[in-house]
Amino acid sequence: MRLRHTLFLSLILALGACATTPPGRTAGSAPDTAITATMQGDAARPAQAQHWVRSELYFGVGTEGDAASNISEAQWRAFLDKEVTPRFPDGLTVFDAYGQWLFRGKDGPERLNSKVLVILHEDSPQRRADIEAIRLAWKQATHHQSVLWSRQPAEVSF
């Protein structure tokens, strides 16, 4: 038993000797100072991209109680394939959502099943025009009044 205790203690001491101080820190410095994560990337997708935005588009795909106005999953996928993916082939994210919308001239809100499309992209006139084209295509295809577009600056790393 004493031999096991001695071996265990030796192992603990040996592992402790292997510990090193991370780059950017000095021994005894506070844990949250001077430590930075490095971001890796490749030539096509740099470690840190500048002047990017996160665009969120909100599409109504179904009104509660009105099955005739619902957009099917197949119709949604066809829209993505035709209007969105050609403009943003590098990637996007879609969330199923639920929300409320007060249509013009209505007394109370309509409850809607929705799709939220998230695209991280360069902030350029071409990308903004692509977003506007997507919104217009949806309104023309569905006769909806609007597609909400929310934009905010984004720091991205690939």
C-alpha cells in the first residue's frame, strides 16, 4: 500500500512539472489577462473578415387557422434553391419560428409560422441588392406585404 501511495505521489509531481504557462501570460498573472484565442482560416476564408454583417430575413410561411395560405416545406425549399442559394452559395442558416404580425388595416395581430433566414456576408452594395432581390421575389411569389430585414455588424472567423 505504501508503494502505491509513493507511486501516485510521484506521478502527481511529475505531471505538475509538465505544466507550462500559456503564451501571453506570466506565471502568477490573473487567469483572464493577456490570453487571446487565435483564429485560424484559409486563403478563401480569412481568419478574421472585416466589414461583414449578419442579415436576418423573416418570412411568413403560414397563418394559424388558414391552411390555404400556408407555404409548404417543398415550396420553401424551391424558393431557397431558386432565389437564395444562387445569390449566397457559400452558406446560410434557416430557423423555424413563430411570431405575430399586425397586418395593415387589421385590429389584432395574425399569428404566423415563419422562417428566419440568417446570412453572414460582406457589407457591399451587391450583397444588399441580393438581399433586396430575395425580399422582392418572396413578396411577388406569395403576395405577402413584407419580409422583415434586420442587419447588424458582425465579426466573423472561419
